[in-house]
Amino acid sequence: MSAPDATPTAIPNNGGVAPTKMSLKPNYILKYTLTGHTKAVSSVKFSLDEKWIASSSADKTVKIWSAEDAKIERTITGHKMGISDVAWSHDSKLLVTASDDKTLKIWDFQTGKCLKTLKGHGNYVYCCNFNPQSNLIVSGSFDETVRIWDVRNGKCLKTLPAHSDPVSAVNFNRDGSLIVSSSYDGTCQEAY
């Protein structure tokens, strides 16, 4: 897959000197339409090695697609209700899913087997992400909390009473030392 074209563009400044800055000009064309889910698709993510695409859906499944030819490699099932989010580990060996059944599940990408079910949220789990080392997972829920989980044993390490409305997104920074969350309450919060 090729990246969009980058062409140099002159940007004038107040001193009359025109520095050169690379400006991305999108040149994307539709390559494939991925069809296979039976209900709304909630999330779609490339694996970090860019070989695979994972999509999650209200149909309670995750589908793994080849990024090369858009063919379905496998369908992962196991949640009792719809799946709101999916995320890849940084080595592309694991997936984590967040579901309306109030759980997260850690999956082995190669086999599609559920390795751990993470329980503790009191309402729909809406979002999830791995830290860069892929030894922690952060999750956000309609229970207004952010939770941090140990990937190895599936235990909740910390619960942050982060927001006054459902948590809509969570992420780690590049080195994993900070967590950021957003919410329907109109705020973003950072934790370290």
C-alpha cells in the first residue's frame, strides 16, 4: 500500500523568506469495500505491521481481513453482546475487544482463541487500547471509569473515577507513561 503523495510547498512568513514545508496532498482511491458483518461496524484498525485489518461490530464479532487483498482471514466470536472497539498489541500478536456485555477480551491473533476475559466494569465497555509495551490495557466504560489491566493475568490494576458521563475514548502516549481519556461530559483527562 502506498502513502499519499508528498510535494514541497512554499509557505511565506513575515520576514519575506519562504521556507519549504512538505504538504500532504491526498491521492487516495477506493481499493476495497469490506463486507461481512451483519450489523453496524463500530471500529476498524490496521495491525501495526500493516498486514491485517480488524473490524468490530454490533453483530458480536471481530473480523480479521488481509490488508493486501481484503479477504476475511477469520471471524472471532465469544462476546455475548455487541463489540464497541478493537485494538491491536504493538507486536500484532494480540487483540483486545470492548463489549456491551461489560467485559473486555484478549485474543490470540493467530488462533482466534480468547486468552482472557477482563471483568470489572459496571456498564458497557466502550473503548480500549494497549500500551506501547503491550503489557497493559486501558479501557473506558459507560460506568464513567477508566480501568488499567494487566495483560498477563487479566487483573484490573487500577480504576480511575475519571468522568461524570460515559468514557468515549482512551489512549496511551508513545512511551506508555501517560493515559488520556475523553467523555460525553465534554472533558478530556490525562493521568500518569
